[in-house]
Amino acid sequence: MSVTPSTAGNGTRVALDELISLAALAHGASLARSRRSPAMRSGGHASRWRGRGVDFRESRIYQPGDEIRHMDWRVTARSGRPHTKLFEEEREQGLLLALDCNPGMRFGTRVRFKSVQAARAAALLAWMASASGDRVGALAFGGGVDGEVKPAGGRRGVLRVLRAIRDWDAAADASLREPLSRALSRVRRLLRPGMRLVLLTDGFSADAEAATLLPQIAGRHEVAVVMLRDMLELVAPPPGRYALHLGAEKRIVDFADGKVRGAWSERFAASRETLRASCAKLGIRTLELDGHADLRRALGPLLARSLHSPVVA
């Protein structure tokens, strides 16, 4: 469903120059715990995966197959039992942005469509991650779009993602829908150890199968969900007759009817509940984002807690 916004053309399509300009919003932010140069991009994030890496973690009793060169001779001599050293493996962190391009995202009554705000949020997240030396990748689903950009580092990697987001927005078909479960299947294939996932969606594409796939992803990766919304989805418009477009179909809805007004927001809330309930059960962070919200302020809590915390294996 789409409603023609009051500002035709402005805020209805993703503009590449706007996505690029958001780099300035990310510059100098105090959200990162540390700043790393590009030379430190290979690794630099200590994970909780125990392996043979750079930083010593602990000693444990020797087990068959352990390398002799990692024997901890001091602990062995002190305890009288052979011990070997374990190291904390460094893994390069990456950010995967999953962008919902389903028809419901092309909707907005204040400033911009949800699809445009989602693209802007994805761009800011990409710039923030890149500033910390992380690789950034993206995929799109819904609207007949199934594009993918493999994670890459640096400004060039971010620009590839931003161009793809612009192209996906332009190519999205308002008559084609895709369930979230199909997108999550693709996400599982693209994610690598140490990578994080941020899903940007209005939640309307969530289906029963997605509820079974999400735990598999959240069990091995850090996941956050940015749920786009519009004020008209939360509160019915003032009484009156309104023309709504459902793809090529046009309908007149009479909001003077009390029953119609009462069912309006309830139906939108119910559409989001599938995804919201799954996230709550798994402890996945969710953040609600309005189309007119200030991105830095709205995404600040998510960035501060999520993008620079250790990877949970």
C-alpha cells in the first residue's frame, strides 16, 4: 500500500549523493570504543572463539593433538601435569545489512518513505562500521530485488554498498513480495564468523518460517533489527474519505467509520508482532525508526551497544 506524500518526488526515492553525505554524520562520532587504521583491518577484533591466534588467553591440561610448540612449560613444571597455552583468536568483523524492498516499505506520510529512511540508516551504519575498520556488505529482498554485495573494507567498499542500495530502490517492483524467510536463508549463506547482521524492515514480511531461521542466525552472530514505521500506521488519520493505492489498484477508505479507525492501527501492529515476538524471545535488539526521525539520535543507542561489542560465537 502506498500513500502519495505531500512532497512529490522528494523523499520518495533513494538519492546516492544523500547516502554519501551521511559520511560526515558518522565522522568524529564518539560511539566507537576504539579507532583503528586501515592497516589493522585484518583482524583487530578479539572474538570469543578459542583458537591459536595472537593474544594469550589461558592454559589448560594438554590434550592429544595439541601442538608441542604451545606447551606451557612453567605451568607444567609447577603442577606436575602437562599444560598447553590457548590463545584468543582475532577475527575480522564485518557488517551485513539486509534491506527490505517489499512494497510496504514504499510508504510514507512524513518527510520520506520508509524505504528511503531505511537506506539512509543503512548508509550511516555502513559509514560507522567502515570508520572502525570493518568490512561492509549488503543484500536486498522483496520487490523482485535479490541483489547482494559481498563485504569489503574501506571507502570503496561502502560506496559499492551505497550504489547498490540506490539501484535496488530504483528497481523494486511494487507488486512483488518476498517473505522474510527467503531473505534469512540468503543471509545464512553470506554471513561468516565474526560478522554482524542488521536487518532493516517494517516487519510486514515476517512469516512463520522466519521464526525458525532467526534463532539459527542469532545463535552464532550478533543481530539487530531496525523496524521502520510511519505515523499513519500507528494512528488512523482524521475522519474523512481517503484514496489509497494498493499497487495498481485504487481504493477509497472511509475513516469516518469508527470500526475502520479502530481496526486500522491494530492491523498494522499485528503485522509487526510476528517479528517483534521472535526478537524478544531471542534477546535481539530492536529499534523503531520513523521516517522523519533524526538518524544520529535515533540510531545512537544501537550503535553504542551493538557495532563494537565482542562477537558471541
